[in-house]
Amino acid sequence: MVKPLVTVLISAYNYGHFIEEAIDSVLAQDYPNDRLEILVVDDGSTDDTTERVRKYGSRIQYIHKPNGGQASAFNFGFERASGDVIAISDADD
């Protein structure tokens, strides 16, 4: 049986100092990497979030949008997620 595609949707706003730990935590899960999509929606950060996420290359889908609040970031991500299952996370989780 093929496992479902899981999208982990991470919202971020000026959490550069936490974002790598959040991403690394997702990548460390015991789930096939080819069935895992990680989508980081940056809700208008002005810190170093962009630079920290870019180091992961194509493994992470990174979208920067104007600040609109966490709900708008999650809604923005839901529209772009490909997963059969969508898990949400904050950048400081």
C-alpha cells in the first residue's frame, strides 16, 4: 500500500531563530521523504527567515507573502498544498 502524500504546512513570521529547528523536526520524522511535502509560508518576515529556509534548497517549498496574520498564511498554504493529508505547524514548534 502506498502511503498518502503528507503536506506539512509551516507558518512563519520573524521566527528565523526557530525555523530551522521546526524544519529539521519534520525531516527527522519516520515517514518516506518521497511522500512528504514541506511548505513554509512566510507571512512577511523582515528577519533572516528567508536565508535560513533557502539553505534547504528544493526540499522545502518556500513562499513569502505580505503580512496578513497567521490565518491568512495557513489559508494561503492550504491553497498550494498537494498532500492528501495536511498537518499544520508554527515555525516555533
